[in-house]
Amino acid sequence: MTTQTAAGGPELRSDVADQVDRKPRSSRAIRAEQPKQQRAVALTPDERREAIAVSTLALILEHGPAVTTREIAEAAGVAEGTIFRVFPDKESVINAALVRAFDPAALRTAISEIDRKLPLAARLEAAVELMQMRVTRIFQLMSFADEKSAVPGRPSIIPPGAHQYLADLAELFEPDADKFDMSPLGCAHLLRAVTFGSTHPLFVQGAPLSAAEIVRATLHGACGPSAPETEPSEGGDASC
């Protein structure tokens, strides 16, 4: 919009004039004025593989192995092409996730962090809860992790030293070793067996035993610590 000057010529409104006088700005200048976004920390190939495997494992546990690389990429927050820069194919991604699920390292770390100053039953209940979570997760994966039907060339998903956490369990018994007829390692074997048999869906009808029930059964048997003394039955040992 214009107005007339005293001389009759057109006069630009001040706001319009400002826009006319303003020189076009280059895209570089515009970008320079915009707040800079902090770039994500670059991961090493090993770190990227680990991050993708973690995301893939979560998808497998929820949906099974029929996940797509697009879903994996979305879950991992990366471009689909990034997956194939660190993995040769989808099968390798699935296998890496399974290897991670069966790796006892996380369980060993969690058991080692249980406070040794807690009472024995509390220490063991904490360990049983950790083992129950592991058993439940592994059972979900076993239907398609069976090595008999594995793709040719797939490496074993059972890592070396998969049972090393028994030694960590045994350490939980060490402070009270004088209370048992079995060695701490033997007690660890027993606790693991009771936990597995009381948690695995193939062996449990209804709800699995709680960690407290598993520990009581391991430490005191079915009768419990306050069971009355009984006389041996004829031709047999004492009940309980």
C-alpha cells in the first residue's frame, strides 16, 4: 500500500519500505542463525551391534522371530541401512539377540551385587527372582532357538561358561556354610534345580512358586523349619 507525498508522488509505508530495503539472505546465513542441534555420539561398530541386538531381543520377546529389519531399525532408532553396515543379514541380527539372551553375564553381575549382609533367606530370594526372570525369558526363546532346526552356519547360541553363575550362587551360601550338610556349590545346584522346576511352564501347573517358597523348599524341604519330629516308619526312613 502507498500514500501520496506532497509532490504527488507515491510514498511507501515504512513497514513495506523496510521489506523492500532488506537484502535477500543466503541459506547459509539462515542456517547460521538457527540453533545448532547437538550431534549424537558416534558408536563403534561393536557398540552399534550391541544396541541393535538389545532392541531386537525386545522385539523377539514380544512378537517372536518374524520381525522385519524395518521394525528393528525403528526400535533401535537407526536407519535400516545402518543395520546392514554392522550385520551381513537379518539372520545374523536375530542370532546376536539370542546369544545375548543366553549370555549369563548380566545374571552373574546381578547376583554379585546382592548384599552379602542380608540374611541368608533374603539373599537367596533375591537370586531366585533373578533366575526366574531368566528362565521365563529363555523359555520364550527356546521354541525358535532350537539348534536342531537352526539355519546352517549359525553359531551356537549357548555361550561358553553358561553355567558359571553357579559359582556366584555358591558364594551366597558361603557365609552360612557351616549350617549345611552339602557344599555351597551343591546347595547352589539344588537351588537352581528347584527354581527351574518351579518356574518353567512345562513343569508348573498354575502359577509358579514364589521366590520365598522356592527358598523355603530348598532350605527346609516340604515340611518347613517347624515340622515336628517323627518316628521312622516301619521299613523306611523318618518322613520329612
